[in-house]
Amino acid sequence: MSARVINWYLQRVTGAALLFLLVLHFWVEHFTAEVRTPHGLTFAVIQQRFFHNPWFVAVDISFLIIALYHGLNGVRNIICDFSIVTKPMRNVVTVALILFGLGVAYWGIMAFVGNEHLNPLNPKGATVAAAR
């Protein structure tokens, strides 16, 4: 299979995965029983639920990575299909989008797992998060 066929196929697969993950995200984050508290959905409720269950972290990181691939691959397809770009410029666009995607993925993943203020397992950050 050529790279174009693989990109076409992955665009469809990630689109279906995004639909599944979006439904899962809304169900878990907005319609579960723990959300129905007297004060509603607060930062403390999300933090307690999110960091005490690794599945929440895994689903949201998967959602982030798949959405980034799907979106940036779509942008690349639009740029390459609907503009006059040469073969070397396609490579430049592809590399630029990959680097941008890696940067945003790193930033997003660090927001989930690397933020010392949000991670209750970190004793220093736990006091900051509890104060919010």
C-alpha cells in the first residue's frame, strides 16, 4: 500500500475512533452518577475522579492524540489538494504539521500527567490543588 492510501484509510479509522471516544468522553464526564452532586460538576470532582482512575487519563490522552492526527492530516490534505504546492513544499508542510502536532501532543499530555498542581499523588501539588 502507498502512503496516500494509508493516510486515506487512517483518516476514516480515526474519524470513527473520534466518534466513539467523543461518546465515551461525554458519557464518562457528563452523565455518570458522580457528576450529579449538589454543587454540580466542580474542579474538585473532576480532579478526584480523573486522577484516581487511570482509564480516564488513558481515554482523554487517546482522544487528544487521535484528534490531533485526524485534524492535522485533514489540514495537510486540504493544503496539498486545494493549493498549488510542489512536491518539496508538500514535504515541508508535512514536516511542519508533524512538528506542530508533536508539540501540541507533548503539551496536552503534560497537562494530564505532568502538572504537579493537578496530580494528587504529588504532596507539594496536592495542597495547591486542594486550595482551589
